[in-house]
Amino acid sequence: MPIFEYKCSSCGKIAEFLESAEYRKARSCPHCGGKDLQKQFSVFAAQIKEGQSKKCFGCTDGSCPHSQG
């Protein structure tokens, strides 16, 4: 199941919830109890396993340390 991030309109803090993409239940802010949570766009992290290339494909100017070697 994916992790979704929500920003609370009351306190402005971000909360993460593990939930199914098909089923979203009403949630409240774990920080202040607010009910108005706005879904946020978030990025995911990928782990590189040993032996795989450690180059970053987003580095195009050659100045990034990942583009060396």
C-alpha cells in the first residue's frame, strides 16, 4: 500500500498515512485533531542495490558528483 501525505489546514503540519488507493477513509490530523486535510504531491525514494550504477540520470551538466565515474 502506498503512503499518502496530507497537509492540515488548521496547523499546517504534514501527516503521512498508509492507505489503499481505492479506499480512503476520513482522517484527522495526528498533531492537532483538525479534520480538513489536503492531499499533497510527494516524491518517492528508490534504493539502489549494491552492484547497480550509482549515476544520477538527472545530472546533465557534469557538475554533479553522481555524474563522475
